[in-house]
Amino acid sequence: MPVPVVILPARFFSSSSCAPGSAVSSSAAEHEEPPKSELIFLGTGTSEGVPRVSCLTDPSKTCPVCTKAAEPGNRNRRRNTSILLRHVTPSRTSNILIDAGKYALLLALPVASPLVLDALREIDAVIITHSHADAIGGLDCLRDWTNNVQPSIPIYVAPRDYEVMKMTHHYLVDTSTVIPGAAVSTLQFNIMKEEPFTVQDLEVIPLPVWHGQGYRSLGFRFGDICYISDVSDIPDETYKLLEDCQLLILDALRPDRSSSTHFGLPRALEEVRKIKPKRTLFTGMMHLMDHEKVNDDLARLMETEGLDVQLSYDGLSIPVRL
């Protein structure tokens, strides 16, 4: 039978309310130590990941980045772009996954830190940016959780991407097609609009962007953190939602130029100068982005322009206030 679908109600910030992530004005709140949440990069690479098999098996030339990435623990090794928010409140801790790509989940486990392993034990929600394979290809892998750890997982997805899932993952959307006894992922689909909504007591603000001509993708804002993993252009109306961003996580595919669907590093830096976040971490890097070399170059921008910009890497965990 078809899996029940929840349409999330619209929620707006009134003009009199606090801006997203702003501090409460009471003196008690100002001195209260906030719970320490974590943002963990499960994957920071492209759809094919790094290293590329085509590079490692090429007898005619050596790809320096893919060669490094083949080494255990090297920061050039990149899985499908994904982050995990470990949202800590006084009453509970929730694990919220952004995207479930083709192999970001399973390949992260053998080399994961105890923090990542603990955060991945239970998944309280998955929020989808778009319906390409590197964002939804791992939905089937969630069966390991719903078969062995928890009864189901809520999935938050835009209407257009849910329509794609009806084709690419029809057996997860309509379980009546599943052969009796086959244990597939048990998912609860929640249809989100391009309006603020709440997941596990966390305010989530969609950030609509273009991911190629005519193709809509979503970034998300969590408090003062703005996450945009797949973008070729930012609509004018989205910039207002990026105001007062403290941590920007932004798509940067390659060092020299943009593609038709992704920012390259030059365009990404232009956007950083425009948005003016306190700190920026780039994600979605292909094998032309050498972690050490590019970060050395980016570090100079702190000296020349005061820009705090660096490449992220798989397994990076940073404390955040949500």
C-alpha cells in the first residue's frame, strides 16, 4: 500500500519575532551555556566521489589527488555530499541527516570516529536537498536502520523530488509492490514547502537555489548556519534568507571555473564576499581540488581580505549552536 504522506503546514516568521538563530534578549539567556550540538561532514565530494576509479585504473597517467585519496585517512577522499546534525537540547539529542547519497552512509562507517558512529546509531530525520542520485541513492540503505535499530525514519522532501522518488524508489513509496518477506526501508514521507518548518525541535528554513537551468534545489538554514551543497545560481529572494549567516557551507566543485550545475571556487568566493558570513567551509569538491594545496591558497585570503574560508573534508566535526 502507498506510504502515508504528511504535508507540512506553512510557518512564517512574523516581523516582531527574533531573526533565525538570534539570541534571546533576556539576561538569563545571555549567560546560559547553550547545549553543544555538532555538525559532522559525512561526505564532501561529487556524485562519483574521490578517488575516481577511472583515475586509479588509468595506465597512461597519474591523477595526484586521486592517488592521495586512495591512502587511508587522506582528506582528499570524498564521498557523496552529506552532513549530519547532532542536535543537542536539555531534554534530548536528535540526529538529523541532510541527504542520503549512494554511499555516504555505509562507506563512512569503517573509518568513522566514535562520535560519528554514535550519531549514526539512530537517524531521527532525513532532509533531502534534491532528487539526484548522490542525494537520494542511499534511501534503500536505510533498511539497515529500520530493520535492526528503529521502526521507521521520517523523510522531508519537496513535492517535485517526491514525484521523482515515486519513480526511482517506487517500492519505498508504495510498499504494496514489495514481495512479501522482503525487508525494505520503512520511511515516512513528509512533503515540505519552501517555507520554514520544524524537525525534532529544530527550525529549518529552506534556501531555494538553482542547480542548473530550470532545476530547483534546496539549501537549508539552521539557526546561524546556512548549507547550500548543490548550486549554480542563487535567486535574489534567497539572499535575504542568508543575512547574518555565521557559518556558510557552500558548493565549490573545481578550482578554476563553474560548471552548468555547480559553483566553481571563483564564483563561490564571489558569493562569500556578497553574503559576508563569519566563516565558510566549501563542499562538493571533485578530484581537481587538492585539499592541502587549495587550503593553503585560501588561507592567504584571511591575510589579504579577512576571509575565513577553507575546504571541508569527510569526517570533519565542528561544534555549533543550533
